[in-house]
Amino acid sequence: MTRTTRTTRTTRGTRDRRLLGAGSVLAAAVALAVTAAPAQADPALRGTVRISTGVNGAAPDDQSWSQGVSADGRYALFTSWAKNLVPQPTVGGRDAYLRDLRTGRTERVNLSDSGEALNGWTDQAAINADGRYVAFESNADNVVPGMQVKGRTEVYLRDRRTGRTELVSGGLTATDTDQFHASYAPQISADGRYVVYVSSRTDLDPTVVDPAPGAGAGAGIGAAPSLARPYTWKINVYLTDRRTHTTRLISRDTAGKPGESTSFRPTISANGRTIGFGSLSELLPTGSTPAPAAPTAPAAAPELALARPTSAVYYTWNAASGKLTPASYDVDGKVADADFDATVSPDGRYAVYSLPEPGGSTGGHRYHTVLHVRDLRTGAVRKVSGGLPGTTSVGSSGHGSITADNRWLYFDSAADNLVPGPQHPGWDVYRQDLRTGRTKRVTTAPDGSAGNGSSNAPFVSAAGNTLVFESTSGNLVAGTDAPAAEGSQAFARPTGSRSDDGDDQGEDQDD
């Protein structure tokens, strides 16, 4: 079968950070409503549209990436290096934008508390259920007044209704003054109360004391934290409650101490009660989870003794019980290392993750990844991107995104055996009906043919009516037939999952 290579989505450093943390919460709708002034009104969303569009419909002058979508499908979130998306001049580099799919209005949402553009960059952002709140990371020093550590990446939250921006990761009186500590990869609950993120800071949860290296057996609970150490890959997951103004460590071991390695890409259920994240740390007793796979040096560069891992155990944490459990099981009931883009469903019942299988290569690996869904209540595991009966592929699948009713799963894949008919060597976004197992390619040209580039990183609204994704294809929008671009742009389209055109292996209708 055809071997494929995933299109480069950003610079190497940015992509590595995105794998360690990105992703957006697919939250259930809440009762709040956001009022946005209409401008440059677009017609109703009837087909694929590019949402990373410049002022007055101009072509964007740089690339963009999908970040999320509100629960009702009205607001699409993306980040971009483009400088012509809104009239307000760009001061930093990569910014976060929100597109109102009803009015066509685009606004920059990583703004300072005074409403000014930031003098730093934002790599990852997340949106709550009704689009009122956007959480984002930034290394800018003009986000809120009184920042003590300039140039350090922190997590913030923008209230689009009040026009205020607040610091989430710690306080202005924080004792950790090391510029090289960082907080990033935020995700947000449906009502905007809870924000989960990763951080290398050691002063966020006052109930946890992490002794300095070499402090001796007597150091531990009650010892003063050491903040004067160099930057480390010791990165942990934290949850901030904006109502009580408290922060708690999530990625802790059975002794209550922070994980000793890297945790990444936290996601949160709509109600904030279930958190999923991957971790290279040994958080449970030795032997209860597999050791992380040994890093492998690239064949072309044997002098590199340690290559960065690409998978780790995926855990879920339950707020009611405080219990941390592994979630990334294979179909044989064994805990396995999952790819870095795992997530939980909006209701927190399902974990969606990719596991490696022999045979490749996608992106030069000697394996490919296959998407799995695990019912956290019953423990049942399903392989959902194995391909058509009697076929095999070396193309990987990942980045699952599931609707609030737990029926429709969207994911990206380079596999060439998921649907019948002509294939192409790029990545596409697919939809699977978890009731029937039927799969359909959804990132297509208006005539139903495949895109001429690669489409990745899908986010479906909790309501299941809108899909947001990124693509290099130039033929997805009606009336356009451009060649594939080198850089991606952000797109949105109606899903069609409620009344479809019947072209995915005998497409089902809703019961």
C-alpha cells in the first residue's frame, strides 16, 4: 500500500510543543451566551470555508492552525502567523483568533487586560462551550499589569464578554522567578471555571513540596521548595479552579509527589471532573504500568544517543475520587504507550488514543498508529481505524475528536484503506459512526474528490454540527482550485452527520 509522510505543520520546535500539549476541549453547551458585533457577514455555513481569511477577504499572508470550536459550532478557534487577519496591527508573532461562523467576524483573542496586542507569541489555545472564554499561553510581558518574570510563558484566560484577561498559572506574587520555567497547553471546562495545563513551575500547588535534588532522605513534605535549579523536562499537570482561586497538582505519584519526568497534552471533560493526559513519569507503583519505550537513535544519526519519545501511558484522573488510572489499554487488555494526541470525550466516559502497530513508515517511523476508543466505565476497547476488511496499511491515524453524544468520531489519517475508491498520498480527516463502524472521508473538494494537500487536526463541536481543521489543500472551498500550499490554513465545514449524502459505504441516518 502507499506509504505517506505527514506534511510539516509548523516549525520543529513549535510542533514538538504542540504534541506535548495541544488540543481543544469538546465541551457540552452551557446556558451562557456571547454577543459579538456582526461585521463582514458571511452567508450561512453550507460548505467548507477558510476561516483564516484576511481583512475584506484578502488571502492570509502566513499559515494558520486549528485549535478548537465552541460546543454549538458557532465559534472557531485557530492560531496564525498571518498579520492581516484583523485591522489591529500584530506586535508579536503567532496569535490566537476566533471566527464567528454566523457573522463572519474574526477577532484576535490573545489580548492584554487592556485590550492591546501582545508583544509575544501564542502557540496553543482553547475555547469553552459557549465561546465566552478563551484560554491561551503566551510569553508576552504585557498581558497583565505587574508581571514579575519577563519573557516566561504563562497561561491566561480572556473573557470576551467583559474584555478582561487574567493570569491563570499562579499569581503576581509568585516566588518562582526563574525565566526558564513555563506553563502552557491550556484546556478549559464548559463553563470556564476549570483550566488544566502543564507547567515546570514548582510553586503552583502550595500543598505539594518538591524537595531539591540531593536534599536527602529527610527532605519531603514540609521542606522548602527549591526554585533555583536550571530548566528541566520535569513538567507536570495542574488544574486551576477560577472560582476558588486554587491550583492542584494532578500528575502526582502515589506518595503525592510531582512526576519526575514529562507530562503533556492535558484534556478535560465538559464538567471538569475528568482529566486525561500522557506522562513519561512513573506515577503508579512499579510494574502496574509499562516502562516508557526506550528512545531510539535515528539511523542516519547514530551519534544522537537519545531521540525524543513519541508515546507514553495515557492516564485519566477523576475529581470525585482523586484517583489516577491508566487509560491506554490495547484490545488484549494490556496497558500500552499511546501517541501524544490522546483525549477524553466531552462527558469523560471515553478515552480516545492511538497505539503503535508494527509496519511503517509514516514520517520515517518503523511503525504506524491505529486509533482506539476505550469505555472508561466498562473497560471495553475498540480499534476504530483498522481499515476495510481484508486490507492493511502503513499509514498512521490519530487526533481523535468525539461529539457529546459519543456517536461521531473525527480523526486524521494517512492510511489508504479506510474508505473504498481512489486514494491520495496526503493526510485526510475522516468521520466514523461509532454505532455502525462506517467511515467517511470528510475533507474533500466540493465534487467529492480528495483534497490535493493534507488535512489534519480536526475538532468537532460537541453538538456535532461543525468541524474545524487545518489543511494545505487548495481545492476544498467552492470556486477555488489552487494547488496545495506549503503551509496550512484553518478551515470549517458543516459535518453533514445529521443528514448526509449517502456516500460512505451506505451512509447511515440518525435513529
